[in-house]
Amino acid sequence: MENTIPGIMELLKGVRSDVAKQIRRMPDFVIQDPKTKSVYFVEVKFRASGEFSILDLPENYPYDNAYIILVSKKHIKCITVEELKAGEIISSTSTNYLNHRKEFHLKREVIVDFCNFAVQFFESI
């Protein structure tokens, strides 16, 4: 959203309207698979613990079809909001790694590179 409408988050500071609230709740990204032309909502979150559950989403989160990509100090994992609502979670021991998501056609090597970058970036946290 910040790139689509430059300065929007700054303009919305202190604004309490329904539209402002909806804009703040929008997913971080909309991505498209170049092969299939499928489009996805994506939220990216960081958790030092490497854990994420339905309780970490805002109440009444409206994007049931969104994907949550969780970056931790050790891994990059992914889960859908539908999976969260069904009781699944991301934990430090779960195996829902981003490279297991076939929807995105991502190469494992690219994800490992980003994971290594994240480890270096968050080393001091």
C-alpha cells in the first residue's frame, strides 16, 4: 500500500474513519504468478519466536484468502489465513516452509538466500 499510494500511511495518522481503518488492514502485497497469472494477497510478519497463530491476526481479519509469510531468525515459513482459521499454526518446529508452497513457484535457493539475509539482519534482535 505504501508504494501504491505514496505517503498514504502518513496521511492516515490520526484519521479514524472506516475507509482509513480498511486501508490499514489491507495486506502488504498483491503478487501474481507469472506462469499461471494467479493473484495472491500476502502479509509479511516477523516474529523472533518463529510462531504465528490465528490469535496474531487482527480481530475479524477480512482476507481469508491471504497468505502469511513469517520471517523469523531461523526460517521463512508460510500459512494461509484459511489454514490458521482451521487451527493450524506456525511454530518453531513446524514444517510449513515457504518453499513448500507450490502456488508461488519459488526456488529453494532463492528462499535460502533471503533466509540467510534475514538471519544476518535480525542477528542483533
